[in-house]
Amino acid sequence: MSTLAPLRLLREPWNASEGNQSNATAGAGSAWCQGLDIPNELFLALGLVSLVENLLVVAAILKNRNLHSPTYYFICCLAVSDMLVSVSNLAETFFLLLLEHGVLVARASVVRHMDNIIDLLICSSVVSSLSFLGVIAVDRYITIFYALRYHSIMTLQRAVVTMASVWLASTVSSTVFVTYYRNNAILLCLIGFFLFMLVLMLVLYIHMFALARHHLRSISSQQKQPTVYRSSSLKGAVTLTILLGVFFICWGPFFFHLILIVTCPTNPFCTCFFSYFNLFHILIICNSVIDPLIYAFRSRELRRTLREVMLCSW
């Protein structure tokens, strides 16, 4: 699928001359360097699934007053961010299909304005989605380590300020990125932001798991039930692995792509990696499908409300 600028231009580096790019492409012309052809129907299907999932999460949180807390507000914002990823993907795909099949005929200036609008939506949704993943990790950390003071630390006012700040920062940073996407410094900032979120989640979740492991060891030694301890410890390790593994698998290839654009734009091996941009794009969309399964649907209260929403018992 062809993507609009700047995502279209992120497929291959712009800081290499055409001659160098053609030479690199020729040097990387083996079969496995030809990229991956992903049908538009797959983008549309994943976008629709993600949209429905996240709409259900938002509707359930709005419906159930028991879910009106900072934790679920953050999950709701993550669902909205993932919904924007889906909407922007659907809008982009439909727009390109209409142009490619001649159904829509538009002037170059109109296409350029549509480019900018869709790109701003895509970038803003990506940045906000990453941000709220970090916010949820911090919220969980406070819940575990400062349980008795949680409601005084994470007040509704602070939660609202946090959410407003994330949306504002996402919009501003996305506008800057769309405007100056040819500047390597902008790419480095985006890469640094991803690495910061990865390290933040890694440190917080490992610390939380270490505390849970310590508590389980204490209980196990007192009750002399090592089997229960090992089972619970394994379950916690699996949950931690899923959280960090999904984050890294879905977001890592795209940001590694950006790193290669900055560090080795004309290297044949890097050129091979660039040809798989559509795969990295689909992984980001898959993350929007998986997020509700990890952060929302694991809640019994939310699952019960989801059933009520789907049965239209509002």
C-alpha cells in the first residue's frame, strides 16, 4: 500500500542522492529485498477490527460509573488514540484507493492538504498512543507501590491535567514533525521518545514484578507452598513478557527503520530493510487491535459492561 507523505517518504531516506539510492537498490536486489506486498483489504480489515474494539472500550467506560477513575480514564484515552490510528489508516486507504482507481479526481493542492491532514492525524495518534502506554505503566506503578496514598497522588484533577497535556503535546509534536519531517533532528527526537518509553515501561514493570515476586516468596516460605509460588511467579512473568513483548514487536521495527534512515541511508542492507515498511506499518495497526485485549478486556467489571453494551442494555 502506498502511503502519504511523510510516511511515504519514510519508506526510503531523503538524505541520499538518487544515484546512491539506485546503486544501493541494485546491490540489494535479491528476492528477499523486494519488500512485502500487503493487500489494501488487510489494512481495511485490521482498521475496522481495531475501531470496533476500541469503540466498545470507550462506550463501556462511559456507561459504567464504577469505571470512572483515573486508571480507566487513561485506558479510555489509549483506546481513543488507537481509534485514531484506525480512523487515519482507514481514511488514508480509502483516499488512496479512490485516487488510484480514478473515482476521485482532485487538484494537486487539494491532495497536498489532504496529505497534511491525514499525516497530522496519524502522527498525533501514534505519539499519543505511545504516551498513554507510558502513563498507564506509571499509574500501575503508583497503584502497587503507593496503594494507600494512590487517591491522594492520582487525583481526578491531576489525571485530567495529564490527559490534556498528552493530547496537547501530541498535537504540537505531530505538527512539528509533519512540517519538518526532512530534518534528521526531528527523527532523532522521535526515536529518543520511543526509547524513553521503552526504558520507562521496562524499569517500572520489572520493579513491579520484583515486588510481587518478593511478596510471593514471603507467603510461600510461611505457608510452605512452593508450587503455588512458582505458579504465581510464572503467571506474573508471562504477563510482563506479553506487555513488553507486544510493545517492542509492534513498535520496534518502525523505529529501527527510522534509525537506519538516519545512520545508513545508502547501505544495501538498510535498503533491504526499508522495503518492508508496509509490514512495520501493519504491526502498528496490530498494536491497536491488541491493546484492548491487554489493558481493557482483562478487567472483569469492564467485560461485564461490554456485554451490556453489545446487548444494547444502555
